Amino acid sequence: MNGLFRPIDTTNGLKLLGERNSGTNLLTGLLTQVPNLKLFPSTPLLRQRDMPLYRRPWTAPLVYKAAHEATLDDWHLRDLPQTGGWKHAAPDAAFLKQFLEEFTPAVLIILRHPAVWLRSMHRNPFHALNPVPRDFSKFIRQEWLCVGRDSLERRILPNLPHLQAAKANAYSNLLSQYPNSSLIRYEDLASDPTGTLAKIGVALPPRTELPGNDARGFARRQSSGTDYAAAARQARFDLLSPADAAFTREAQADSPLSAIYQT
């Protein structure tokens, strides 16, 4: 994929993009430590205190999943011209015209190994609109319903590996069209955060360390002493069953993921 480790100019700020469960929170935590770096924020989470302002009755987003997601879809469109919107969205023509052409920031994209990403999505299926099967093999094979702010042409995809592939294709298009953009892999960041970001021209302060626990707030209660480097070294397709690995590879064969993650 074009743009892997390409140096970027962050003079006008930086917008981070990446699929959910791909390390965006970990990367954000590191980038916020860089002096004088302006980070364009993602669309905020929908909190209970915000609900009365956007939906009636105020309990609707709690009770009805679709109402919750529709509110976040609205917020993405609201924020797109000022911040670039939802960090997990596919960069589309509106992202380029309404945001990039206006602010000309750097764009940094992060990808994660498909096998590890699928496992993480099964544990934490953020914004899944379909019921989530307990069985992993069934989960990755069932249709995936996209939320509006995924910003993909199709709202119904054959399966979850196709979602990651569709996002990767959108990232590839942006990397080809917008020179001030770069791509990194989660596995490189977790193994060597300082060296990985130095390749793209972003200097972390001396002695910057990865967090001791999972960088995602919801996960701090779940684990402690996260070894990011050790987990990154285990990222490979044989974490899946042979059938699941073959299914994933076939679903993503026409995306840049097949070249970036070969083992």
C-alpha cells in the first residue's frame, strides 16, 4: 500500500484514522504527549447527559440501538467540516472536500493484523447492529450491517472481514490522493512506538512509554500489565483455525491487507 511509513508534515495539525479495535486509542495517547501537536478530535461518545438534547424521548438511545447509532451518525456529519468527524469512518469525498481541503492537516492511518482484529471485534463488537454469536466462526461469516458514519457505499457487507477490507481500500485511495498522509501498522507501533513514529517524522518526548494497562478506558477494569510488544509478536493468521484463516484471506484478497499481512 502506498504511504507506509511516509513522512508527514504536522504543521497544520493531524487527523488520526483507523478502524475500531485497531489501536487508535493507544496511538492517540502517545500523540497527545507530543509538544505543540494539534490533534483533530474524533466525534465524541454519546453520554447519558447529552441524550435529552438530541432525541425524544431522552431514553431512546439507551433503549433503541438504532436511535443511539443514528445520533452518532448525525454528530459525525455535524463535526466533519471542523474536525474530520469519526476516526473510524472511511475517508470519502466529503472528508477530502469539507475537511482536508479546508485545513490541510496531516492524516495518519493505523491498521491491525486481520486475525487479531477479528478476535478483538468478537470480544468488543463496537457498533454492531446484528446480534453477536458466541461462536467466533459464525461471527466472522455473518452479514455485517454498517452504521451510516462508516461512510461506505454499501450499508450491508457480506461479512466482517469485508468491512476491514473496505476500510483498507478507502485508506489506500486517500493515501494515493493526499500526499500528506501516512500509514503505520499497530504491530510496529506496539513493538517500538518511538521508532515507528520517528519514521514518519513525529518525535515522541524522551522516555515515552506505553501505558501499563489497556489504553482503552473501558478495558482498564479488564486487564492489567498489558504487554503490547508481546501481543504484537503473536499477530499472525495461525491464531485462527485453518478454515477461518482461509475464509478471511479470501474475503480480503482484493484489498491491500493481503500484501501488508501475508503471514
